[in-house]
Amino acid sequence: MHFLDLPPWLLSLLLAPFGLVLGSFGNVLIHRLPLEDPADRNVATKPSHCPRCKARIRWYHNVPLLSWLVLRGKCADCGAPISFRYPLVELLGGLILAGSVWVFPFGTLIWFKGVICALALLVLFFTDFTEFMLPDVLQFPLMALGLLFTVPQIFWPEHLTTVVGHGWNLLRVETFLNGLQAAPAWIPAGHLPVTWKESLIGLVAGYGLPWLVNLLYKLIRKTDGLGMGDFKMLAWLGAFWGWGAMLGILFAASLLAVVFALPLLISGRAKGQTMLPLGCFLALGTLPVVFYGPALWAGYQALFR
């Protein structure tokens, strides 16, 4: 498959438009999945329409990024403002696909898994940020996918793929390795494959640990401290990246939440019972832990030697 060893800059140019389209579909998910009416949540057959006037959006007004700019951020029929979130999510979708080939070997299982994870986190970040909701219809399939990603490396451990690295050097990487490996702009250090055991433990512990913490909190404070969606999000992240990364993501998200909440508490703009979108912090904490988790852990251990 010689197209796999194209230079990464060319792959980025080819993949970016598909990322913009996926970002546009991500906007549909962000808007519709939190809605209560099942008919309104239909993302398969219901055409795009203006939430205010319900007018169907014409195809030439639905071009990622360009349409928002041409329409100056307003509906073509009623003039209602179109949130800046729409071009932002489209742009981020394009950047995810364009940038993916620099940090994951293109055409491999880990590349596909990384793209799926990043796009899912993009959607979940904004559903939690806007509606405090992490939809089950996304998270349950992601749990199953996390486990399924561990299967190919068991049956085809020696299958190789060629990708272009620095200086046009060709890298021979394992196609179905379920873990980070050499890529055009990323040479991982200290990462091991995510086995089916690590994935399963990550899934169970990812759900069980916050459930237990929430149970203890509820016994003391007589109210929930975490939402069920947060349990499920941590569970599928554990299934994707293993139990070690799951613990790192939980720690990073908790730290980010504290840093975010402290100024609000001190200024009086929030109270102890104020809800925080933990899913947003889980999404933000995933990238540094996945790529730099072992290095960060090694640095932390070095402080106590």
C-alpha cells in the first residue's frame, strides 16, 4: 500500500477537508444529542435546519468554515446569530485529522484509535460545556471500541506499515500495535502496548473508582458529587489507553478542576455545590497524559529519590 508512505505534509492536506466535514457533523451531534425529543436527536435522516426558524439549511450554506464566514455568522433566512462554536469545532476537526499523521503512523490501528478518541473528546467537551451532558449513545460504543482495539495485535502482531519520518527516512511500524510508536514528528519513550487485560481493567476501574468516590460523597453530603456521564467517560478512556493512563487522566482532570474552581470560590462567583463540567477537564487532561504520561510520572518519582 504505497499511498501510506506519502510525506506527512501531503497527507495533512488530503485529510484536512475530511476533518472539516467531520467537525461539521460533530456540531450536529453537539446540538442534537442533548435534546429531549427522540425525533430531534435524529442525526441520520433529519436534515440540518436553523434552531430558531426551522428553515432547512441549503447545501451551499453548509460548507464548513466558508459558509459561516460568507453568512457573517447569521442564518440566511431569519438572521439569527450562528454561534462561533460552529466554525471553531469545524476548524478543530480539520486540525485533528491534519495533525494526526505527525504524531501517529498513518494507516495503523493506533492512528485510527487516536483520531476516534480526539473527535469523540471534541464532541463530549462541548456537550458537557454547554449542557452538562455526556451522551450515552456515544460513550457506550466507545467502551466496546476500546476493548476491540486490543484484538488485532493478538492475531497480527508482525504486520508492518511504511510511513515517512524526518528527512524522508522510511519508518517500518507495526500496523496493529495498540500503543504509541514512531511517527513523523513523535518518537515515544516508555510506552507499552495496551493489552486486553489493561484495557479491561481500565474500563472497570474507570467506572468503579469515581462511582465509589461518589458513593462516599453522597453518604456524607446527601447529594451526588459526580455525574454518571463522568463515570462512563473515564471508563471508555480507560478501555482506550489502559488503567495507568486512566489514573493519570483522572488526576490531571481533578487538578484542572481545582485550578479552575478556586478563583471562582474565592471571588464568590461559585459555591461548594456549583456544578463543574468534569468531562471538559477529562478531555483536556487526556492529551498530555497519553503522550507524556510516562515522562511526567518518571519526573514525579525523581522528586522523591
